[in-house]
Amino acid sequence: MLRLIKTSWLINSVLIIFLVLLSLMTIDWHHEMYRLYSVEKQALDNQKIINAINRQLKVEYSELLSGMDIYNKSKEILLMNSPTKTEKLAL
């Protein structure tokens, strides 16, 4: 009888220690997942910022290639406006 009580006490203490260690590991895993989520969220925010800057640079570059800046500068600085009315000359 004493041996049975001693073995059950040993098994219960091992199970309690195992349960405590498992709960501590679960808390640690949860904290690691939270830190990983924070890093992932920060990386996604940085990626969104980079994509926005990239889109803006692409738009500016396409405007340069299309000649829109050159056309606007010629109108503003050199006053090269297109003619408003044309006259037909009979030959």
C-alpha cells in the first residue's frame, strides 16, 4: 500500500512539473508569435511605403518620357503657345 501511494505521488509530481513546464513554454511561444507578428506588420508597412514611392517615381518618369514637362516648360518659359486662329491664303 505504501509503495502504491509513493508511486502515485511520484507520477503526480512528474505530471505537475510537466504541466508547469508546458505552460511556461506556451507563454514563451505566444510571446515569440507576438514579436513575429509585430515584425511582419512593420515589414508590410515598409513594403507599402516602398510601393507608394515606386508608383510615384514611375508616374514622374512616364511624364518625363511623354514630354509633358517639356511641353509645359515651352509654354511657360518660352511662351510657345499653339496658334489660336489660322488664316488661309489664296494663291
